[in-house]
Amino acid sequence: MRILIVEDERRSREFLAKGLQEAGYVVDVADDGEEGLQATRENDFDLIVLDVMLPVRDGWHVLEQLRTRGCETPVLFLTARDSVPDRVRGLELGADDYLVKPFAWTEFLARVRTLLRRSPVRTAEIIKIGDLELDLPRMKARRGRQPIDLTAKEFQLLSLLARRRGEVLSRTTICEQVWDMNFSTDSNAVDVAMGRLRRKVDEPFENKLIHTQRGLGYILEDRAQS
Ligand code: CA
């Protein structure tokens, strides 16, 4: 899950970005409206957190541009004042939710999760591959009846492989989707993370689901079926 934060106040932006990263999301940031729009042209996001008062182009403009372009990504609007005309205008322009500053972190995270659940880009909430079952909204994984205890990052890694099952994912793709774009060119980090994931997801079970495609990357599929 990839989230864009468009917010010009540095401390607030860093606070939200750090919190969302710790919750297991991939986060991009932009500090003005123009940069925000540019980011949406370069990447697909599952959610955009958009401050209303922004330099260069304000949040209203950004939202209008996005919707005019046919971009359906959910938008959580952040505003400094709770006024009815602002709220109405935001909703008319196609904002999906609205949060008035200052807000509690827990409330912010709850709104983010709700919007991501509603996200139109989401195809399935539960993915099943062999006896592996991933509950995306609850971030839970199990094999058969056995729950698998994963960190937020491990869950993200597994859900990326699961959403694109049967497809070889390169280390670069995995890096981009699960960590930051410019995380590292050191593909060893992906191998280490994948090793940890396999110890939890595959090692205790007879039917291995995660496979290495030498020189290319990783693939998740149920080969016992074919
Ligand atoms: Ca602002």
C-alpha cells in the first residue's frame, strides 16, 4: 500500500510519514501542490493525504486536477479550520474524507485504514493461495489453521507477492513497492527479508509457496497444484 502525503509543514509531514511507515505503508511526500500533482503522475497511490493550504497550488486545485484527470485515488483532506463551506467544497470536489487539525494520530490512522478498505483499486480483501490465506484489511496471514506471526513489513512483502502471484518479481520491483523507491540498490536487503519471510511462511510447511527464480527474483505460487 502506497500513500502520498502532500503537506508543506515539515514537522507535520515528517510525523505523519514516519507513523505511516511504522504502520507498514510505503510513503511518498510532497511539500507543495505542484510537487504533489507531479508525484501522482509518476506513481500509483492507494491514498493521498492532502493538506488544503499549500504553496504554489492549494489542495483545492490539486483535488480538482486529480478528479478532472479521472484519478479515483481516495483523498483524505486535512484542514486547519472546521468550516461548513470548506467541508462542502471539499466533498463536492471529490474528497473522500476530511480531518480538522489538530487531530489525534489514532484518529488519523483509523481514517486512513477506512479509506484504504474502500479503495476502488483494491481487488480482493482476502487472498488464498494453496493453504495460505491473507486477510489484507486485518493484516493477518495463516496457513491452514496455523496463524503466521509477521511484522508489518513482512506482511507487506508477502501481500505484494500474493497480489501478483505467479509473476516473477525482481528485487528492484520489490524494493520499490515495499520500501522506499531509493531504498537501496543493495539487493541483498531483499534477499535477507525474503529469507526471514520464508522461515515463517514456508519452512514449517511441506508445500513451499515462495520460489527463487535464479537471477530474476521471486515468485509466489502453489506448485503442488500443477
Ligand atoms: Ca499547510
